Amino acid sequence: MKERKGIFKTLKEFIYGMAAHDTARFALKTRGSMEHLFILITMGDMLGVPILPPYYSLRLLPYCVPQIATWKRRMLREKDFTDTLA
Amino acid sequence: MNSVVLILLGVLVYYLGMRFYANFFDRQIIQTNPQRATPARLYADGVDFLPTSKNILFGYQFKSIAGAAPVLGPIIAIKWGWLPGLLWILFGAFFIGWIQDYSSAIVSLRSDGQTFGGISHSLISPRARIILLSFIYFYLLLIAAAFSNVVATFMSNNPNLSLAIIALALSGCLVGFLIYYGKISLVLVTLFGLLIFYLAFSLGGKFPLALSPLGANKMLWLGFALIFSFFGSVLPIWVFIQPINYLSFYIILFGMIGAVLGIILGHPKLQAPAFTSFNAGGLPLWPMLFVTIACGAISGWHSNVSSTGTSRQLAQETDARPVTAGAMFLEMILAIIALTIVSITRAQGRWDILFGEGLDEVFHYLGLPRGWGKAYGPLMIIILAITILHLVIRFMRIATNELLGKKLPILRNPILGTLIALIFSFLLVYTGSFNYIWVLFGSANQLMASLALLLASVWLVAEKKPTRFTFYPMVFMYLTTMSALIYTTFTVLRQAITGLDLAGKPLPTSSVVGNYFAGAIGLVLFIAAIILVYDGLRAYFRYAGGRDEREKGNI
């Protein structure tokens, strides 16, 4: 069932989209980059970049499990500078 | 003619475009399906790929595409009269503009959220990607040159606005600090920042700040604009760019709401001539009008926003039409508002004072005292230009790193990358003529649009869908823009070689250098566009002949 939004909620979302959505998105990107860097350091051997000895990696593994799939995809996805344009 | 008629025509085209053409293309040609998983859902990582409400995305897309260009283009194009500009804005947006924005988002959406670099690599050829990325770098350089020129011109002509602009920079930084470190309510902080800004704006007339009393103001303000951009590029984005752009948004929003209300309440008659001549100021109407008014009719910048930011956030395929086409048609109305404002003033003369004069008329209908609009108009243009300028310099710094960082590791240094971007921009503005820089910027922008339409056509033919809706607009845009580019490049190079301007007067050495510089950029864009279209058309006919290289894995 499609959600129906009132005019004020629609307007509020529109204003938010214009005023602050890019800021919120960039904050998420920054946090994501930090987390992915952390996972790279701890779980790098999954991508063939061993940085931390496996003993410590295994101890940290339970905390990283939920993000491993998206981390691998983001690390291995081909990127160029047009990614930063918007 | 009554000015409200222009706005109503814009609303009518918005309705017809969205209700009929966009609806038909979305349902019959692209066949969007709300059940099909979008990249935002398929690869949701909470970072790049994030399903977002279509209302938020509509606002995001509109804010990202509607910068200074939809306002400045129609103002500059008033030299041909308001009618040619109006017709181009209405027909351009209806037949070409929205379909470029929409199809760019759809191509990316159906290609796992890839950006244009990746799509051109897989759809056209590996070298297409390198050339496209290099093309975008020069395109960004021309944006930086055009907008830093605008900031410098308006700041030097309006010393009463200096205090407001400096207050905006400082209050923006303060707002960022209070939000991120102070954790104070966003509403309170916003009101506080705006209060500081409007206080400085109202006091600006009493404390005008001219950087030099000796008439060298423009170059000094150019230096200010570039130093401003330097901080925007090297400081963390949340410290400088984001809070300043956040506050700026409200300042522009208030101005535009005031303009619309004023036009509706005052419904003044248009004073500017409907048509002046086919050759205004030495620039022929075709092809120059079509590159002078870019945003508002069609703009290549939009395809970058659609294919990079928006396509990765669309929660449903069916949201693409209201978000991308809707934002394009709304921008068309913004351009018509700008055109209306400069058409209702009796003032004649330089384009850079017409907007303020027109806005003064409009604000007067709201009961505001005379003189407010004259200050607020240039202020809006400075803010619109500066908010784009520091972002573009930042992009150029990242592009320098990506394009050349592997071969020359020193260019990975953010300060060096920024300085290179700033030096190029400074040289172009210092030595070049604004008219030619604006036309080159418009040409690069419109070429980007025709390349986006080409990419969409190649994708459509690869998907065995009808291509006439994007292919013919692409041919028109490509021929028009290449003509403008050839005309401009030829004119500036002729002036550089002969050392004489159009009137036959000797040019100063700096202008000769500037003309060589502008001519060289024009040539680079021209050659890049020829190669891209050659590769693009080869790919198009390859797919049309039934050979899909993507499936064979040959590319």
C-alpha cells in the first residue's frame, strides 16, 4: 500500500531536501569512509591486503560481520571523480 | 505583455510536460516498474546507496541543479530581447531538458548505479571514459572562471554588499561549529546565522567596503573569491562549504519567494523589447542564445547530478520521473522568473545591473522601500555564484588527483591541486573577456548535455528501445553547440593572432594571451567532443546492428 503524505509533510521533506539533505548525506559518507577504513585495517586479508595479524582480526570479526558485504562492495567498486560530483 | 503571462506559460509547460510527454516516455518507452529493485535498495550501504523519499530527492535534485546559471543565463540573453529567450527556455525544457535529466538517471539506475565514467567505458569504449573525464575537468575550469568573474564583477560594483558577504562567510562557519560541536538546535542556529547576515546586509550601505580606491577593485575581489574557494577546497567540507551553502539557501529562497509574490501582486507589464536583433553585441542569435541560456532550458550539469547522486538514492524506478523531470521543469520556471525580472525594468544598459533594477521593481510591489531590490539582486547573484565556485574548485582538486595523481604523485597534495585550479581560473579571468568565457562555459555545458543524450541513445538502442526522443535532441544540441564553439574559438584566436579586437582596435598583451588561452580550451573541447561523438556513434550503430559487446564481454 502506497503511503500518502500530507501537504505539510511533503513540503517539509522538499525543504529538507533542498536545505540539508546533501549535508546529511555527506556526514553519512564520512562516517562510512571511516568505518570502511577501520574494517580494511582489521579485515584487510579478506581482500588480500593483510595488515593486522589474523588473531586480532578474528577477535574483531563479530563486530564487523554486519558490514562486511557492503564494505567489500564499496572497496572493490570501480570509482572515478564523477562519484564526488553529487 | 503582462509579466504574469510568462509565469503562467511556464506553469502550463510544466503541467503538459509532466502529465503527457514525461508520463508517456516513462511508461511506454522506459517502462519503469515500481517492483524492480533499484541500486539504492539492491546495494543499500547507508553511504552512497540509500533509498530516499522522492520529496526529499526532488528538493535535493532541484537544489543541486539550480545554481547561478538559470538566473544568469536569461539575464545575459536579454540582449536579444525576452521572446527568443522565453521560447528557448520553454521549448528547450519541454523537448530536450527534462529528457536529458531523466534518461541520465535511468541509464545509471539500470546500470547498477554507475556514473558516466563507468557507463561510457562499458557502453562506448575505454578511451571514451578518459576523454570524458578530461572534458569534465575543462568544463569545471570554465565554470570556475565564469563564476569567479561574476563574483569579482558584482563585488567590485557593489561595495555596499561586502559586509554582508564577509558576514555570510563568518556566520556560516559559526553555524557549522554550533551545529557540530555545540549540538544546538538547528532551528535556533539557523535563525542566529540569518540574523547576523541580515544585520550585516542592512548595515552594508553605511559601511561600504571597497578593496581599493584606485579602480583595481575587480582584480582584488577576484583574489578574494579565489582565496574563499581555496578555503572551501582544502578545509573539511562541513567546516566551510556546507554551513555557508546551508545559510545561503535560505537567503536565495527568501529572494525567490519575494520575487514570485511581487510579480503576482504587481503583475507589471514587460518593458524590455520582445526582440532586438539577430546579431546582438556581435553575437548571432543562433547558436549563441542556445549556449548563453543553458540551465533553465537544458544543461549538462544536470546529467552529472542525475547519474551520480540521485540515481543511487531512488527508492523506486517510478520516482525518477517526478524527481528528475519535475526538478528540471521547476528550474525552467526559475529561469522564466529571472527573465521576467530583467524584462520589467525600464533600465537599460549593462546586464549586471538589470537584475537588481528589476528586483527593485518587484520588491516595491511587496511594500519594501526602493533600493532594497537593487542591493538584494546582486547579492543573490554573488551568493549563487560563490556557492558553486568553491564546490567546483574542490571538484577540480579531486579531479587533478584522480587524473594525474598516479603519474605525478605530488599532485595528490590537496593544496597543490587546489592552487593549480585557482591559477588556471585566475589566468582565464584576468586575461579573458567575460563574454567569451561565458559562451565557452555554456558551450562546454551544452556539449556535456549532448554527450549525455548520446549516452542515453546508445543505451536505448542497446536495450532495443526507440531512440528518436533522445537522438534528435542530441543531434540538435551537438550541432548548435559545436557551431558556437567553432565561432567563439575562431573569433578569439583571430583576435589573438591579429592583436585587434572586433572593432579593429589594438588589444593589450594580457587580452592577447587570454584569447590564446580561451582559444586553446575551445580547441581541446572541440577535439574531445569530436572523438567522443565518433566513438559514441560507432557504438550506437554497433548496437543498432545487433552486436552487443557488453554481453560478449569484449569491452
